[in-house]
Amino acid sequence: MILEIRTYRLRPGTREEFLRAMAEETIPLLLKAGIDVVAAGPSLYAEDGNEEAVLMRAFASLDQLAEQEDAFYASDAWLNGPREAIVGPIEQYHSIALDVPVAVVEGLRKPF
């Protein structure tokens, strides 16, 4: 299973609204699009005092990751929905993808 971990460094003072938009608007859209959201939320560690958050998603393969992500980010639901509330606060983001056992994904899973 492919576990994608995406970290977000946010502009000062935007984390609470970013997390609200993620939880209430973006995650439901991702789930509706068939994307397996494993966990999301604030970082417990603020590197250099920065506001940060994380999103973890699981995919069957790297091809599935690319296909689902491309379709989601091109969708009207995203473009005309919470896109600006999510993209606006981001100073930078970084994604990594790991090949992990299903048990790892299940161990990280948080309910929404």
C-alpha cells in the first residue's frame, strides 16, 4: 500500500481556519472522490515556530495516487469549493510516498 504524507507550512495565524476547511470541506470531498484519507490535523511540533499541518492518504499504487489526485484537483467540486481556503494559507508543502504494509496504514488511521 502507498502511504502519502503531505506536510503544510502555513502563514502565521491561518492554521485554525485551514484545519476547519480541511476537516469540514476538503476531507469530505476527498472521501466522496474515493480517496482514502488516513489522518489529518495539526502538527504537534512547530518547527522554528511555524504553524504546520499534515494530511495522510493511502492508495493501492503510485498510478492510483496520480490518477485520483489529478481527477480530484481538476474537479469542479474542488475548484469551485474549498480550494482557496486550503491553498491560500499554505506557504509551502511537501509530499512523500512510502510503500508500507496495510497494517501501518490502519495503525495510523484516525476517524473523521
